[in-house]
Amino acid sequence: MDAESGHAGTQTLQRLADALRGPLLRPGDPDYEERRRVWNGAIDRRPLAIARCADAEDVSIAVKFAAKEHLPLTVRGGGHNVAGLAVRDGSLMLDLGALNRVEVDARARIVRVEGGALWRDVDAATQPHGLATTGGFVSSTGVGGLTLGGGVGWLMRQYGLTIDNLLSADVVLADGRCVVASAEQHADLFWALRGGAGGLGVVTRFAFRLHEVGEVLAGAVFHPLEAAPALLRAFRAFVPTAPEPCTFMLVFTAAPPAPFLPPRVHGQRVLALAYCWSGDPTQGEQAMAPLTGFGEPLGRVGGAMPYAAWQQSFDVHAPAGDHYYWTTSILDGLDDGLIDALVLKAAMAPDPLCEVHVHHLGGVVAALPADASAFAHRDAPFFINAIGHAQGPEKLTEVREWARELRSSLLPWAREGMQPNFAGEAADWQAQTHDAATRARLEGIRRKYDPSGLFGLVRRD
Ligand SMILES: Cc1cc2nc3c(=O)[nH]c(=O)nc-3n(C[C@H](O)[C@H](O)[C@H](O)COP(=O)(O)OP(=O)(O)OC[C@H]3O[C@@H](n4cnc5c(N)ncnc54)[C@H](O)[C@@H]3O)c2cc1C
């Protein structure tokens, strides 16, 4: 088949279009432009066609078609992957955006989520029951990609990573078969799906365990940059023994023009301590006081609020269509030398939109054995994300260099490797996201379930 433009290609694609229940979008079709675009505006790729799958049967048809025609295939869940893994020039994109139904079984505390849903779809369905499971730090991310890469978020220290709550996945394999992966069925595939970062099949439905999460105690305390070294040391000292219901994130950012901050600091670089307490709200304030009460802040915002409201409060900082480059470091500690290097580089961001996020893990995340899933670094106490962000393309090179340099400056203290969900380049997926033993085990499972490497093709960009 002439993959680009040939007559035979057009006819063959028409056969696919006729077989699908959902539309097959081609260049020139009204929705093609919108669906080829992903969250990161710096990614500008043009697939040969986009199969907007209506159901698992459509996914199976499209997968078999790609295999038969030797077409490169990509899968689009929420489209949030910063490296743009969901889209590739000249490929067939399986767009799961219409597969976004969410069903809650409140009595059994299980939520069933289709493969193209976003976290805000999950919260909208579960929160009216006072239930939730670990999603991301923002609500606009796709459930699909986030889960396959592990899934860190506000609830993880009390309820585990997203993958720790995964009960089963309905998967369309490279030969078009639909199987269920769980602890009992295709257990090897289930292990690999949990943190293996994809490339195994298309998950059309996830089932997650739910927990009682209604209101959380959440907010942010803003500090001047001069306080950053001392605050990072206080963070380092407190979090190893912090109670499981609390998760913090330190954010180097520009002070928003908000009423809870004095106008003189609006737009200036500051360090914000964001926090979320998901346990009994009456105990949260005291439990978090060693950090939330630190120093002399510039201002603070927060209080008791529904979990879904807190999860959405960061969405505005990550608008779709802006230009991004991210990278990430895994750390066993926050040495004084690292703190100095970090503060120096974080203070010099080339664009006010750039941020640095300092995260901690621990709690339930660290309680499971390292090989419980393919998520390789659950025992790491800290990780740091450099978020290169500019509104348009002009500054992208500069913000990319800044993010890379920040990571390089932390290398003396960093573990080898990266958390898949925050790896900024397709090449990182091949070499960096798993240690050698996990990678070897994953490759064996990929060979078993996808012997022709159909799903592996997304990794060759
Ligand atoms: C603003 C923002 C905030 C984020 N916050 C967090 C966070 O708090 N925690 C966290 O862990 N990560 C976070 N991430 C990272 C995010 O989890 C990854 O970028 C993830 O890949 C996004 O998944 P997606 O489905 O939206 O992306 P996509 O770009 O659609 O997909 C990413 C990869 O997953 C594959 N994929 C997606 N869905 C499926 C499926 N159903 N079946 C098979 N393969 C599939 C795609 O083929 C692709 O390779 C964030 C990302 C952004 C942009």
C-alpha cells in the first residue's frame, strides 16, 4: 500500500472507513485537524488517517487493518503525552477520545473506565458517591497513558499509585483479539501494563478500586525564593515520616496575580508548597503543620474542598496548545549540594511559565515490592520534574535547553532512569524508563503478546 497518498492507499483506507462504526478522519476532513493535535502544541505531526473508534470492536478492526497493511500505528488516549507518543507522521492513529464512558459500582467500590476517558470524567462519576481513586495532579490528563506509566497523584501516599488500584484491563492485542488482563488472567500482561508504559495492546476498559474520598484539606503556601533552601531542607526532614494521607509538591513558579498575594510579588519567581490531606479533615491541619506552618510566607490559599475541585485547580497552569518540553530526575535524597544546584537553576527559568516540581513518594507507594509491577522506581523517595513551558514556538529551544540543563545539574545525585510519565522524548522510552531487569522482562512479554512489534512502532519516532 502507498502509505502517503497513492490511489491504492485511498481505496484501502475506504475499506477501513466502511468497516468502522466511528468515522475515519483524513486530511481535509473537518475534525482531522483537531484530533491530530495533542496537548503539547510543539508536536505538529500528520497521521495518514485517524480512526475515531466507537467501541472495542472498532479498535480490533483498526488494529487488524494496520497489521495487515504494515501501517505504523499509534494510540491516542487523552493526548497529554508531552513527547507526543499518540501521533506520528504517516501513521494510522487510533483515537480513543469517544471511548470515555465511566461506570461506578458504588457498592463494590469499583469504577470501570473506557480507554479514552480523562481523569475529570472519572471524578465526575465517582465523587457524587464520595469515592475516588488515585488520578493525576491535574484533571485533564488521559486515564490511558497515565495508568500505563504508573500514575502519581494527590492520593498516592494513602491509596497507592494508579496502577496499584487497577483490578483489570480489557485489552485488544496485536492480532485483534480482546482479552482481559488481571491478577488471575494473563497475569504477565497485567504486570506489564502496570507501569510498562504501553506498547502491549490497546486498553479499551480499565477497572479500578475506589476509596472513600470526599473532601480534602488542600491548598498552597507561597514563599519568597530566598526561603527556598530552608524550605527544601524542612521538606526533606519532614516527608520521610509524614502521615500517609498527606502529599506535598513544591513548585518553583511565577507568583499569580491573586488577591492572597501582595501585588509587589505578582509575576516574581516564588516557591509554592502545594498540599493535599485526604484523611480525616480535622486531623490534617495539625499533621501538616511542620511544613504548612514553615517560615514567613507571602500568602496562602486553601481549605476543605471536594477532591475533584482540588484536582482541577492546577488545570489552568497547563493549557493545551502551548509549547512544552519536560524532563525528570529520580532521587534517593535531597542533599545540600543538590538543593543549591536546584535553586540556582530553578530561579533562572527563561520563561515565567516554566516550573519545577519537587515531588515525594513514600507511603503506600513504597510499601509494595519493587517488582510488584513494571513501575521501576516505587522505592525512590523523591523525583523532580523540570517543566519547560512557553506560549509559542519562539522560546521552545530556550526552555528545552533550560529543562535539560536543570536535569544535568542534578545528575550527580540522581538515579539512572526516568519515570515514564514525565519523560520528554520518545527516545527516553527506549532506554531510560526502566532498569535493565524490568526492561528485559517487559521485552519478553511484548514479544509474546505483540510478536510483530505492531505497538512497538510508536517508540521509533
Ligand atoms: C498537564 C499534565 C499533567 C500531568 N500530570 C500527571 C500526574 O499527575 N501524574 C502522572 O503520573 N502523570 C502525569 N502526566 C503525564 C501523563 O500521565 C502522561 O503524559 C501520559 O502519557 C498521558 O496519557 P494520555 O492518555 O493523556 O496521553 P496520550 O498522549 O494519548 O498517550 C500516551 C501514551 O499512552 C498510550 N495510550 C494512551 N491510552 C492508551 C490506551 N487506552 N491503551 C493503550 N495505550 C494507550 C499512547 O499510545 C501513548 O503511547 C501529566 C501530563 C500532563 C500533560
